[in-house]
Amino acid sequence: MSNIAGKAYGMNVLTPVPPWLTWLQVAIFMTVRALPSQLRGLLGLKLIHFARWVVIRRADWPNLGQGKQKLVNDYVLFISNFNGTWDQYIDAFADGLPTGLDLLWYASTKYPHSIPISSFKSYISANQFDTSYYYVATPGAAQRDIKAALRVRAEMVKLAALHGKLDPAAFAAAYKASLDKLANSLASPGFAPIASLSTQNADLNRRAFINDLVVSRGGVGAQP
């Protein structure tokens, strides 16, 4: 089990909503979606890959073979992928979007508001469930690394188009201009320093699993 893959952390939080308040939570979601300025603080957080809130009604609870569930509440499911530690993320969330968070969890049972932060952290921790399997296509890259790589690619495509049209001196000037433009976009992606013992243990367990899988399939090149 691990919520962590490389630089990324996968969070899933499920909070109960009294059915008589579900309509209000849905209305809030629709309003926030129509007025994205309410989420300006969220969009400015560079550590977030993805964040989504979804209402799951009792009648729509998935049946994966366990049989029809008899639930008392509807639920709000919050899903997010981000870089950094759990505490860094919650702190940044509460600082950048306090009013927005209070709206997005408005109808959730016993929601304490995002301020003070200690109560908010306790609420999220109590309603979070661990991710049994978490896959990230670019575990060594944070959101900023990916955006930097896209900027580099765009400049490379531009230079490739100019290569056959310019003389050597002009192309060299264009290359230098692109290099200057990308000075802050040429970082080397890779795994970040260990942020916690849980992160370190997750990486070790994942490495052992991959090695066992390679050996069972008769492969070579297992990780040391």
C-alpha cells in the first residue's frame, strides 16, 4: 500500500453528506464551476496535478460484487494528485483557498472549516482512505518539471523548422535566443530527497515488488 509514487502523492477523501443537504452541495458545485474565479487560489498552486470533488448519491454507490449497499448518507469524494508532503499540501490548500474549501465541503457532516488548520487537518485525516495502488507515468517529475519539458519541446520544434531555412550564423543566433529563453527550464528531473520515512518505505517496497515481478517473468535488469 502506498499513497506515494516518486514525487507525487495520491489523496482520496470520502465525506458523508446528509441526503437532505445533497441538493445544496450540488448547487454549490455548479456555482463554483460557473464562476471559476472562486478557485483562483487553487489554480495558482504549482504543486497540484489534479483536484476534483464529486457527489456520489446513495442510489449510485458502485456495486463491485459486494451486493447492494444500504447507506444512510450521500458522499462527497475528493480526489487529488500533488507534489510534496501531505502537510505541505494541506497547508497550501488552506492558505490559498480557505473560502473555496468551505464551500466545496459545506454540506459534509462535521466539517470544521479550513481555519483553524489543525481542525481541518484532523478532519481530512479522519476521512482519507489509503490508495492500494497508485501509478504515476512520470514519477521523477513534478508539475513544474513537466511544464518546463513542454516549453523545451516547443522551442525544439521551432528550431527544427528553422534549421533548413537559415544559414549557420542565423541558426546559431536563433539557437542562442532559445537557450536564453529556456534558462530556467532545463532542470534535471529525478526523485526528490526523501521527505519522510513513509516515502522511503514506499519506494523500497515498490522496488522489491518490481524486482519480484521481473524475476517471475524471467526478465533481467532488476533494480538494485
